[in-house]
Amino acid sequence: MNTAQFISKETKRIVEKVSFTWQTPSNIALVKYWGKSNPQMPKNASISFTLNNCHTITTIDFVYKHNSAFNSESKTVDFDLFFEGEKKEEFKPKIAEFFKRIQEYCPYIFDYKMIINSENSFPHSSGIASSASGLSAIAMCLMSLEAELNPDLSVENSNKKASFLARLGSGSASRSVEGPLVVWGNHPEIEGSSDLFGVQFPYKVHAVFENYQDAILLVDKGEKQVSSTIGHNLMHEHPYAENRFKQANDNLGKISEILQNGDVKAFVNLVESEALTLHAMMLTSNPYFILMKPNTLEIINKIWEYRNENESNICFTLDAGANVHILYPKNEKEKVNQFIENKLSKYCQNNQYIFDSVGFGAKKM
């Protein structure tokens, strides 16, 4: 594993004051990763659709500190964090841990006071990968600063390092820098894939999977009962872990072919199987836990009924939460959206859902 490539080059350049704003997307995994080892290394490869409407917008104001040598010696990073206009001290420990993990690769973070302002277009901590979009946004802002300090830094290397950094905060964040399809984790059938960072799916995708739709049904907008970190850690002693890691890697090889040949029926089967397997691992860990809610199951059954009655290609997937992502080709958009509004919205908290589609990664604002 060559991590030396991500260590920032020394520079005598000083930027006294600068501000950057990035919009970075959430993503929805088609083949899931569940289980990791330090430092944030996946036990299996995964692939996700980058989303368009579900995103985080983060602004970081950087102010150079002329007494930064003291901070470097004490290994503290000076930052304030605001989320949706409110100062959030309870969010700071996770971000402070993130800065601690990346300090070797971004030593310049000790030189600046940072004011971080973030907002989401979706409910925080409800299973829509808020840590993925949030940490990738911070990583992109840091890389914008690094580009100011090192003007020779290329966009390609900047994005690769941003994914590498984001991964150290949240594994799935490595898949929220680029799009529309991103693979994270070393896999023999995916050229250029790595455990260290996400890469764009390197092969031509069949037209049916372009502009794919994702409706997110907000069954429960509250915080998850069990954090993803705890869930990942439970895989260390899980009796089915090794078979699951093999299954996921096999499924990634299969979905690679599906995405290229346009076999939507096979896509439906594999994606739903992956979602249910993810939750089966939660059900069979020790301690065990259930993140699905009764309305999650109601929605799944309604989707199956609709698909059979209408010869539809809609399917569902789930992240580590109760909310349901409904995936469907663009040519079914009008009918499926009506189905969601008329039949499924009643199963959502306050009848809330988000119509989304596949997006193309981070945007500088």
C-alpha cells in the first residue's frame, strides 16, 4: 500500500486567508461493504451510485496562524464547526479524530484556524450517508487549500487524495468525490481499484443505467439506533463474515458485467439480495440489532407487488438504516413517481420522500 504518494509536499508558500465551498454528494451502495480493519480498510470491495439531489454543502474559512508551530507540537487542530447555522460541539470529536488521522498527509492543517460551515439537503444521521457527503466535502475544501499551497497539484491527483482522506473519516466517503459509479476496494476485475481510495467505474455502462432514478423514502428521519462504526466492528467475530466478504466480491464481479450488458432483471435480483444480506449480517451479529422498521417491510412488499403486476424493473436497496431507496430506469420515472406518491408515501415519516437520480460527483461552488 503506497500511502507516501499522499503526503503533502513541503512548501514555503503562505496563504493568509482564503475560503472554499464544495458541494459533495451522498451515495447509495449497490454492492455493500460491511466490515473493516484499521485504518479504514474495507474487508470487501463495494460499488455505489453517486446521487444528485442528496448532498452536503460545506464552506471552510482558513485563516493563517503565525504561531502555528506551537499547535503542531501539541498536535491540536484549531477549528469551529457549524451545522445548518448552529455551532455543534457534539460533532467536533468525530472531526477532530478525522484531522488526527490525516495530519501526516496534510500537515498544513496545523497552520490554520478553520471555521467549518455545513448543511445537508437531507436529514442528518438517518441512513442517507451523511458522513459520506460531509467528510468528502471537508476533504475537497482541504484539497483546494493544498492546491493553493502547491499549484502544481493536478485535478486527478487532487481528487484521488480527497477520496483517500475522506476514507479515513468514513469509508463510504471515498465514494462521494466522483461519479456516477464509484468502486472502493481492491478487486481483480476492476482496473485501478484500491482499498485506499474510490475510483470511477472504468468500463462503458449500458444506456439503461444512465440517468438511473433513486427515490428515497424517509421511513425514519431520526438518528440510527446503532452507528455504522459499531456495526462494522461486529463483523470481526461474526460467524458468517468470511463468506459474506467472498459473496460481496463475487457480486461486484457480477454487477460489473450487468452494468455493461444492461441486464436489468439481473441488476434487480443482485441489488435487492445485497440489501437484504447487509441487514441479515446485522440480525446475526452478537449483539444483534434491527434497523429496519415495520414500514420498511411494508414498502418492500408493496414494491414486489407493483413489480409483478406492472412488469416493472423497480427494485429497492437499503443502507444501514430504515429508509428505502427505490431504484428504477428513467423510462419508468412518471409511473413509479405516481406509485410512490399515491401508495408508498403513507409509510414515510410525515409522508416525506426525496426524488433523486444518479449524479456526477463533487462540485466547487
